[in-house]
Amino acid sequence: MKRIPDWFMHFRNLRTRLLVWYFLLAVSTTGIAVWVTRHIYCNRLSDQAETALAEEVERFQRTATPFTDRQLTSTETMALFDQVLANYVPVDNESIITFVDGQFYQASRPLPAWLQTNPDLMAQWATLTTSQRHWVEDADYTIFYIAEPLVVGNTVEGVFVAIEDKTIAYQSGTGAIRLVLKVSAGVLGLFFVVAWITAGRILRPLRLMNQTARQITESDMTQRIPIQGTDEITAVTVTFNQMLDRLQAAFDGQQEFLKDVSHELRTPITVIQGQLETLVYRPEKQAETMALITNELQQMNRLVNDLLLLTKAECPDFLILKPEDLDWLTEELYLKARSFTPDRDWRLEAKGLYPVTIDRQRFSQAVMNLVQNAVRHTQPGDMIALGSAVTDDRLQFWVRDTGEGIASADQAKIFERFTRATNNNTQFEGAGLGLSIVNAIAQAHGGHVDLSSRPGEGATFTLIMPLEPLTTQSEAHESHSHCRRQPTHY
């Protein structure tokens, strides 16, 4: 494979390309401006010279008009030119030259050096038969002339030539333009250096972003880019850091999730393995051992199903939304809750009389998880109350109990996966996913879960959801990604 030249690799650098294009644009703009300025300057000199010489030719023609009604002798022609030269008012860098019978006759001032060394031009003027105006440019001089022959009848009696020497004006203009180019080159060079340094400062966050991305590994995602300024690149830097924060949070959550799952699965697997190993030595307890193994497998199955449910909760098609009558749904869930255990004081506190749009199955699952949680943390005779209401276009469904309550330290993390507030009731001990599922279902509906509890005074969990679902699943998750705590419904 052919090796890429080093200079091309440097040109691939954003800073280099940006400044190269800037430099080319600046040089092109300056060059065009200087060229246009010189063109305008030359045109003005040309117009000035042509106007001035045209006036001199017009004066000559007015003076010669009375002499053109008859044939002139050489002496009369000379006398005419003498009169023209006598009436001529000398002007700087302007001169008049006359020719009679094809020979130089007289000039308003001594012939310049450039004209003395240019006999071909003198011979051309001396033999003109028609008017001629022309620019003559050379390395040492720049002139403009108008040659007007004196024609009487069909005979050329002489030639009148008006010359404007613009050498000094052109040299001054050219010198000024060269000076402008030199100064512009110096200024552009200085600006290029300043722009190089400035571009390096501006693009520094991008280089740091590249370095940070290279330094990030599976085990280290702590690198962040320093934030400086308030421009668009700074905004990109902030967004990049926020993306890293989200990735790190997801990474940490994944690691914690895998650790928790492995811990939760290790216990039933160990129990099953131990029971199978001892079954050979205790065949008389085969039925008891198989029942225990079946129970552990059921717990593992529930754990897997709960994890799948939490994963599906992040998918757009998690919910199947339909209109439901809140009052009938509340009563149905209350009757279903009473079937869990008859030794609790079950109560139906209120029923909201308003149609709602929800996923009936998922909503019922969330409520039943709250009911199971209430049963798990109450004793026989404790009250468990259900109720629903509609306030400010939002559905509220609560499950309230008078059980052991939840400590403040546990309330901050109770909706996290594999988190349990208490473990004093081993009969109903689960994997710690129930409230996480409740929270996920509420967020999928565009709502959240409120918790109000004090140790020894019970707890109230309230599902708060909009009567009409949000337009997209992602909006629902973004709108309520936390669990708020509000006053109880006692």
C-alpha cells in the first residue's frame, strides 16, 4: 500500500485545513482588492489624460479652421503652428509637438529623452494621415498621445501631436500598490500566527475530547473534558461530558445489575446443588427435596420474568393503551387484593369517577405489587386501604397500610433494583424487584410513584399518571425519571 505523504497527513488536521482556507481566502480577497484598485487608478489616469489632450486638440482645430479654406504653403503652416504654440498654456507632464511636410518642426518644450531615443515613433507621427490616439507603455515611461493631422482638401499640411506623460503618476501608483501588498503580506502573516494560536485554543476541547475518548476503557470511564468558555464548542464539550456521565451511570448500573443478578441466582443454585448432592444419601426425603428444588426454581423463574419485564418497560411497545372506567377498575383491584389474605383489615377508601387511558394489565400488575408489598410489611389485623381519585387531569391510585413503615434512609433507594427495605418477614421475601417494576410501569404511562411513610406508622404508595398518555414512550420516561414524595392520603 502506498504511503501517504507527511504533508498530506498534516493537511488532514482540522486546525491546518481551517487556517489554510482562511489564508487562501484572505490572500485572494487582498489580491482581488489590490487588482481592482490598480485597475480603477489606471482608468482614472487614462480618463484624465484623454480629457486634457482632447481639449488641446479642440483648441488646435478651432485655431486651424480659418486656414482650411485654401491650400497652405509650408510657411503658412509653420505660422499656424507658431500661433498654436504661442497660445498654449504649459501644463506639467504635457507637451505639444508639430510636424510640417513630414519633418519635426517645433515643440512646446524640449523633447524628452525617451522620445529622442525613439525615432520610429517620431517618423510615425510625421507621416500620419488620420487621427490617432494611443497609450505607449515601456519599462521607463508611460504616455498617452493624440495625433491630429492638419488636412486641407486632400493634402496633409502638418501634424499636431498632444502628449501626456503619466510615468510619474503610474510609478507612484505602482509603488503605493506594492507597499500595500507588502504591508498586507506582513499583516496577513501576523494574523495567520494569531489565528493559528487562537484556533488552537478554540479547538483544544476537540483535541481533549479525542484524547479522552482514547483513554476511556471498560474499567475506567472517569475521564472528563475541562469546560472553558460559552461558545458552541463548549456546548459540545458539555454534551460530551454529559454523555460520558450517562455512559458511566449505565456502565455502573450494568455492573451493579450483573453483581446483583449473580448474587440472587447464586443462592437458589447453591441450594439446588446442595439438595441434589445430599439426595443420594437421603432417598427417603426425595419428595421434600424435590419440593424445595421446585420452589427455588420457581423463584428463579420469577426473577427472570421480573428482569424481562423491566427490560421491556423501556421499549415503545411495552404498553397497550385502552380507555378504562376508573371506578370499576378500582373496585376490581380491591376485590382481587382481598383474596391475598383474609387476616388484614381491607378497605376501599375512594373511587375516581372518570375514564382513563391506561394499559389495564400493566396497571393492575403495578397495583398488585404494591398490595403484595403492603401484605409483606403488615401483621394480621393491620389495615390495608386502596383508593383512586382524579385531580388536575391526573389519575391517583394509592395503596395505604398501617404496617411497620419505611425508614428515611430506605426511602431514597427503595425503588432501585434488588433493594429491600426490611427482611423481617421471610415468608414473603422476594428479589427486591417489585417496586422497581411499579416505578417502571408508572414511568411508561408518563407518571411516577409518590411515597409517604414514617417508621411505625405505615406507608402510602401513590401511582400518579396523566389521564391521557404522552405522545411517545421516551417522553414518558424523561418526564418522570424519579420518585417524588408527597403527603399521605390518610
